[in-house]
Amino acid sequence: MVYSKVSQWHAVHTRSRHEKKVYSELCAREVEAFLPLIRVPSSRRDRRAEYDKPLFPGYLFVRIPAERAWDVLSVRGVARILGPRPLEYSVVPEHEIESIRTLVESKLRLDPFPCLRVGQMVRIKRGLLKGVEGRLIERRGRLRIVVSVELLGRAVAADVRADDVEPI
């Protein structure tokens, strides 16, 4: 296999909640990395704090020539570099990275849950309704959704935080 000496952007899949650790280690190894973070309200009900959350949970980006792939793959917490086959890595176009960087640096409130659509089946991940499955029937602003749960031929709607649900 012939490797390109040109540095290109690649998407890196990390272990769950290891994005920041992987990013720090890559920077320590002098690998150009980009971890887009957004400010989100804390999911703890007793706090009004905000924290930085990865825009793409489980992923970050690196700019490397293909022969430096081992510098990335050997970092603890890295699962793989995305690509169609092992040792063949997909390239993320430079303009997409710059677009993401512009969005993140704009400090606008970004909606990190665009994959949730009205009519989609979802499962509540945490809180009092953890494990309940229902249908997304309405979005209320950026961070609230309404989930309908059908029970005994009737529907009950609950207003929940968008980050408390996952698509089924």
C-alpha cells in the first residue's frame, strides 16, 4: 500500500467520553487535532452551570499523513480512524473542518441533536422516565421536546430535555 505524505483531515472514533483525554494526548504527541466543543447546560437538575461537551460525541478530527496513523491509533481511548476498510482512512474535506470550526467559534447556541425528528421513536436515557420509549411529537425550542407514550390505547405526553433521549 502506498501512503500519501500529504496531511489530510480524518475522523477518529474514541471510546465513550474519552474525547478530551484523547485530544490532550494527541496534542502532547504533536499531532494536529480538532475537538469541536459546545457549551451546554448541566444535566443535573440542582445546578445551573454549563460545561463544554463534544459537538460530535465519540469523535474528533486529526490532520495527519497516512503514515502517521499509528501515532493516533496507539493513543489510549482511540477506537479507530474512520474508513471503509482497515488501513484505508476516509478523508474529511478541509472546507468541512473550517465550517465546523466557524460554527463553534461563533459562540451561537448550537443544537447538538439534529438527528431527532418529529415522528421518530425515542428512548429516555436518564431521569425519572429512564427506559421509557415513545414517539417524538414536538420540539419546544432548542433543548426541550415532547415525547408521546402510548398506553392502553391512549397517549400521554411528557416534556423532556432533548439530551435525555436517544433515537431507537
